[in-house]
Amino acid sequence: MEFSDEEEEEDGGEENGFEEDEDVRLDVNLSLAELEKKILHGFWLHDDKDRPNLTVALDGTGDYRSIVEAVGHIPNNSDTFFYIYIKAGIYNENVYVGGEKRNIVMSGDGIGKTIIQSSRSNSSGFGIGVSAALNIESQLFLAKDMSILNSAGHEGGQAVALRTTGNHIASLRCSIEGVSGHLVHTPREEPVFLQL
């Protein structure tokens, strides 16, 4: 889906690429076509690194050193999007985003630069539900410009990099990597998972 510079200027208005209005308040019951229209043009195309709500950096230059800590500070049941910028680094974490957290955009510095990594696997005592580097039960979630991986390897048995149970979840310019499995999607109601 492409838009001309003229269309972007008409819809934008603010320096961050969109106005704070109903376009950033999304209903989880949107159809895929409505979701694409509102999200893709409204704010997925702007650079969220310019104005994140929180920044995560391993070197201490952000609000938090851990993605898990940052997720804990996302407001529950929010109707507006919450932006987390994750600076380059290897984050050895198992990030869980619960169903009470929604409307979230997590942006990194690029594939192979911002890496969320887990080594948990079935053979180390962690089933699929808890082995994922990123486990999303949220509604309306976008991961951008990062790598999500499970490094357990063949000897680790069953393990996944990304697990989703929410609806309207997408990744944009991300790599999702695992040896025995990389993605598990357990949908609720009308699932939408897009890998763009």
C-alpha cells in the first residue's frame, strides 16, 4: 500500500505524521480493511523513535534497561496507542504482554540490531506458552524493526520465538527465528496476524 507525499500531508497535519484524534483510537472489532486503512496510513508509516512514550536501552540511556520493565508501565485498557522504542542490543528476556495491555507499538533499530532473545525450551522445563521470547495476548499490537528469536537449538526440543493469542497483531520489518518453531498463533474470535 503506497501513498503520495500529498496524501500524507493532507492526513498528517502534525510534525509526527498524524494528529491526535480518533484515528489513533482504534476499536478491536475493526475489519481487516478498516484496520489497514486506519493503521497503515495513520501512523505505522511515521517514525515512532521521534516521540516514544518509553525508551528501552541496555546502556542506561533510556527510561528502562529491560523490555519487561517497560511493558509493566504500559497503561491497562488504553484506547490510544503506546509507543516503546527499543534501542539496539541483545535483550535476553521473555517478554509477556497481557490482554489488559493493548494498542501497543514496539519499535527497534532494525533486524539484527534490536534482538529479543529467549533460550527457554521444552527440555529446559518451559512449554510453548512460556518459552517464547515475545508472548503477546494483547489486542492491536505492532512489532517493528527488530529480530525475535529463540536460540534453544535442536537439542532444546519444542520452543518458539513468538507466541500470539490476541487479535490484530502484526510485525513490520522483523525477523522471527527459531530452530524447532518460530511462531505459534492461537487465535481468539476473528484473528488477524500480519507479517509485513
